[in-house]
Amino acid sequence: MRKNITWAILMAATALIQTTWLDAVQVKGVTPNLVLLVVIYFAIIDGEERAMFSGVLGGLFQDVARDSVLGHHVLCYVAVGFLTARVAVRLITQHPAVKVGLVCIAGIFFGLCYSVIQAVQDPQWAVFASLKQTVIPSTLYTALLTPFVFFAMDRLFRRHYSPQS
């Protein structure tokens, strides 16, 4: 019960930081995706169920806070959480390079998924320009933060979680 409350508070705090304070660390209009990092962390540590719930909670908060159509972020985060967890079971995820690689692949997939949904709803949306100007730089920025965020999360949840075998 305590670990679920800690998890819910962490997801709400991460989504709040993502939608409010990360504008201060923008580099050329690009911010890291902390919610994606947390979803991937739980995909590696706890599997697809916790990762998908993390995606629902973080995505829902982002959809509401950014005044976008409800479900865009939710769908993308849930898909990323599920697929990352399924892939992470087959990898040796203790190595930092593997974690960074998973974040890069998941970030590109998340951006592609979000851009395709936007293009379906708004045919004027420039998918390739969005990928070039926002998705790839944001993914690289997020990947740079991976070791630091995962280290902090390991320290925070050490007593609650142990890596999957």
C-alpha cells in the first residue's frame, strides 16, 4: 500500500514538474521528458503493468495541464510503457548504456506516435518537421538525463523495488 502511494505521488510530482518548471531548463525550445523517463524506469523495474499505469497517470495529467485533447499523451505513454517492458525483460538492463538506449528508442517511438496522432487530427501538422525540430532533440536531452534520474529513482525506491530477473 505504501509503495503504491509513493508511486502515485511520484507520478503526480513528475507530471507537475514536466508541465510547469521544466521551461526553465529549455535548450533552444526543447525540454526533457521526465514522465517518459519515469515510465521507462517502471517498465524496467516493475514490468508492463506498473509502466502502463504510470503512463496513464502521467499522460492524463499532461493532457489536462496542457489543454490538449484528452488521451494523446496517455495513449503514447501506455504504448511506450508496454513495449519497453516487453523488450526490457529480454535485456540485461543493469548496464547504463542499455537504459540510455531504451530511452532513446522509446523517446523516438513516443514522438512518432504523438506526431502521427496530431497529423491524423490536423492534416496541416508537419510530421517530419516536428520529428526533426522537437522529437529528436528532446529524445537526446532526455537520454542525457537518464543516468541521473534513474540513480535518483533507485535511491528513492531502493527499499520498495528490486530489479526483475
